[in-house]
Amino acid sequence: MPLPDADKKSPRVYTLSQNTDLENMAFATMQSIGQPINIEELNEDELRRLVLVNLARLSVKGEWSGLLESGGGDFNPVLLEDVIDTAYVRYVVNAYPPYGSSTTTSQNFSTSTTNDKCFFWPFLAPESGDIAEIGIDIIVASTSSNDIQVGIYSSTATTGAPDTLLGKAELDSQSTGAVYDTSLTSTVTLVKGTQYWIGFCRSTSGVNVTVRGISKAYMPAFSTWNAPNINGKGGTLRLDNGTLSLPAGSITLTDFVPQDYDNPAISMKIT
């Protein structure tokens, strides 16, 4: 059925929008027309006319995204900064969205030479500032000298892959418990919401170490794979270049291989 009194002009909607064509009508104009209208039965016809005009405006202007945005604003989640309690100042960045998981486990880097590689995974910076500390948790200590290297890499603008080493920490793995490095090789300045990469490797071939990890079973897969059933794989990249030192730059991306490892849990203080 037609709208009530469809042959008559609306005393508000059509009067306030007269002499304006649909192509040039701005959403701000629609807001100014509609905001004073009370949502009650008396104004139901005005509300329907307002929606009808706005739909026509969107159809002409091709702004269908505006139909979603105008309802309540853009969906714009913000990662929570360390504003809660002064005792909680470390971000376990690979547990944060969108790539992380809050389920912890352990990850063993055994004596096998297959662990003599560099491993990478992405994260979004939860806060802008300089990294003042990087930490890991050693579950089974190394029996000989075997520093753990944790590097922070920028992302390439085109592919999103690891790009340049911004700075790294070196952490002693010969004792269990939380280990921290407060003197990175370079000052690493993060920008909140920007994607970066963590690079991780041990310094000595064939020396076992087990660290606290983030379970791969609950990680999103961020890289390509070679089969339909990835079973949680793709949360880590392995760099097959045969070295035990984090590359400073000029990474050959075709040397990366998806790996179904649990990511070592990495904490950061950002100041």
C-alpha cells in the first residue's frame, strides 16, 4: 500500500530538502532534517519519508557504505593500553588480536637442526612509544650458552611481510623463569595500530631450550598453505636460509615457509 497521504508533500522532510537534488544532498543535511523528529506514532510517516529520501540519495550517489556508517559510526576497535594498574605494564603482543591467542602452552626448540632457523610472526602495536623491555619465559633452560634473539621488524607496505630489523633483544636461556632485556640493540619506536613482526631464533646450534608459548591451535592462519586442511597452521613463518642470526634486511621472501609451531610468548614494555 502507498504511504499515507503519499500524494501530499511532507511538511518537514520535503520542505527542508526542497530545491536540492539527490546527487548533491549531503548526509549532514539528512541529519539536520531527521534529528528533531521524535520516534513516536505521531511522526511515523515523517520517519518513513526520511528513510525513503536517504535511500534514494544513497542510490544516486553510490554511497552504500554510508548506510552502515550513519547508523552508529565506523567499527573502530582500539587495543587497550596499559592504563589499568601499575602492576600490569607488559603486553604479550602475540596474544593480542588479530593474530594472537590467550591460550598458553610450551614450545620446545630441540637439539634437531630443524630448529636452527629464524621464525617470524606478526603483531599490531597496542601503544605508541619506544620498546623499553622485551621478555620471555624459560621453562626448560639451556645446558650451555644459547642466547635467545628476539627482533622487531617493520612490515613491507606492499606485501605485509617482514622488512627491516628495527632492533633486537638478546636473552640468556640458561636459567628458568622470566628473562628480560632492557637494552635493545637499537631504539624501536612503535606506532599504535601498525603491523610489525617478531623474529625469533636461538644463537647456538643443537642446544635445547623450552619457552612459554602461545598455542597454535587457537591462532588465525595468516599465510598461504599447500592444502585445504591447515589445522591451525600458518601462524608462524620459518626462514630457510640456514643461519642462526636474525637478518638485518634484504630478506628473500621466497625463503619463508609456513610452520605449525606454537609461537614463543613475547612480552614488551612500551614507554
